[in-house]
Amino acid sequence: MSTSAVLPTYARVDLAFEKGEGAWLVSTDGRRYLDFAAGIAVCAFGHAHPYLVKALTEQAGKVWHTSNMFRIPGQELLAKRLTEATFADYAFFTNSGAEAVECAIKTARKYHSATGNPERYRLITFEGAFHGRTLATIAAAGQKKLIEGFGPPMDGFDHVPFGDIEAVKAAIGPETAGILFEPIQGEGGINPLSDAKMREIRALCDEHGILLVLDEVQCGMGRTGKLFAHEWAGVTPDIMATAKAIGGGFPLGACLATEKAAVGMVAGTHGSTYGGNPLAMAVGNAVLDLMLAPEFLPHVNAIAGHLMQSLGAVIDSHPDIIEGVRGRGLMIGLKVRDGIENKRLLAAMRAEGLLGVGGGENTIRLLPPLNITEVEVAEATRRLDSACAALAAEVKAAS
């Protein structure tokens, strides 16, 4: 039996942190790490950002929670700002990405029921996706490792190969409510869907009277250099889930929808006890203050270009360890060579004081804070280069 009373559902690294500042974390033994994981794309402004700390602590001295029985001014403000900055007319606030996706699924189904087509409840999804850990969201992803042992998967999801437009067309039927996918698969290993295919899917939805439902939990909120990734393709969804960076580290998510798509979501159809409480809204509004500043997205794009160029030099130096890089903005995947497990390179990176995140297809995700600096990028690539060199020596010695 484990010595910890925490349910052992995580394969945790034996490393704990006691404080952080900006892009740096300090472990309990005093060692400093450059954080290119950012809580899995959550800490958009790094750790202990003064503006976010101030917003949280000021609200903590006022009121923490009242429930959604009452109006929450901060919630009304954040919803207004999000809808003004996006395609949406409404926002529903949640505590997590999975809850935001659940709300998106329910909204899509309810739309068709409310408009006289209750038989339309199925969503087409992509293989390799990750949408959360609830029964509905694991069924939406359809991966064996997620659904095995939890009984019959929830009905209502049709899985097709990632980005296969012909397969999407073939899957559309009289019960189809919409198409749900991540513009860039995160957990699946940083797999971007092309802008052209995004536009094709939008056209298919319009042609068949079904809804475009996006999961921008990981790729949204500035991560790709636009506020949301779908903006690169010039398309607009009908419904979208977002979370992670929206709270900068405070648990927060949101489901955004057009007035048309949200037609069935009336009083009593959905709810959350904690969702959108005053603490979360204070931080969410502070995050948006920073993200909507005129210089923010240009910085993300500029620093992303600098990082990609620097990574290219590392890959050129270590083709025996890393075979390529993909992604958009500061959502980057390093494809590790077959035969070398990504967890070995992650361990080598940690030994050099650099943190990353594993991903599908033997990939390492680099998801740094969005306000990362050129100096920190240079330091990260130096440490990655050293990690690759150390791993290459280890592989050579073992061969």
C-alpha cells in the first residue's frame, strides 16, 4: 500500500515545489527549475504574477462564494468581455475544462431538441482527442486507455481519423448534432488541424445544419498567438469550451455559445455550485486585462518565432534524439525518436532544471508561460541541448 492517502491515479514525478516566480519554480529542496510546462498550459503568466495575486487577495477579503442563486457582478463582467472579444453571445462558467466540454455537449444536444430535432444528439469526434475525464468526455475521445473499466461508454459519439474530411462526411447522418474537436490536439501530442480543413468542417456544418463545437481548453486563451486558435482559420464556431489559461492557475473554465446555439439552455437546464464564483471571476477578469492588452498577442507571436528558431538549432544538433517539432505559437511538440521514450528525455530535462510535459505519439510538449522572455528562451534551449547531449551519451553507452 502507498504511504500516501491520495488516490493513486497519477504517475507522479517525485518532485514537489514550494514557491514560484514568473517562469521559475523552486522545489522543496531549494533547486530552481525553468517551467516550460506551466501547469499544462495553465499558468499563462507564470507563477505569483503580482497583478493576479492582487486581484485574488483583494477579492478574498470581500466575498468568496454566494452560489448562482444570486447575481455575481464579476461573472456578468467577464461574460460581457469574453463575448465582446469572441464570436459568442453567452458564457457559462465552470471549474474545469471537462465541465466546459460537458456544457458544450449538452448545449449542442439541447439546441436540436429545442428546434424540433431531438433525434440529433450524436457528435462526430476525432481519434487521438482528449476532452476530459468525465463519462461523457472520455466517451467523446473514445480512447481505450480512458474508457476501459468504466462500463459501457456513453452513447452519442462517432469517432473518425484525425483530420479525415471524407470520413467526417461519411459519418454525418440524420442523428448528427455537430462536430466536436480540438483545433490543435494537446494531450494527443500537439497535432494541429490545418486552417483549410477547419474551413471545410465549418462549411460541412453549415451545409447539414449541424453545429461546430470546439474544444479550446488547451489551445485557447492566447496559447497560439491569437486569443483562440480557430481565429487563424478565419472560422467561427457555434459553441466552444475553454479553460486552463483563462484562470491563470485558479480553477476556471467557460463554455461560450452563440445566441442561436444556446436557444435551449434556459433556467434549470444546467448549473454549477462553484462555477463562476467571485474568487474565480476576480482572477479571470485580471487574466483578461493582461491578455487583451495591445502588446500581449504580438509578444506571444514574436517570442514563439524566436523559440521555434532556437529549437531548430537544438534539433539539428541532436537528430538522434529529436526528429522534429510541430505546433503553433507557444504550443509546441518535440517528436522524440522512436526507440527513445519521451519520459527519458523529460527526465534528462529535469536533471538540467527544465520542465516539460509528455504527450501522445512519443512527444514532449513545451508550454511555457505566455509572457516568457528571450533570455528565458535562450536558457531553456541551452538546458534542452544539454539534456539531449546527456541522453545521447546514455543511449550510446547502453548500446
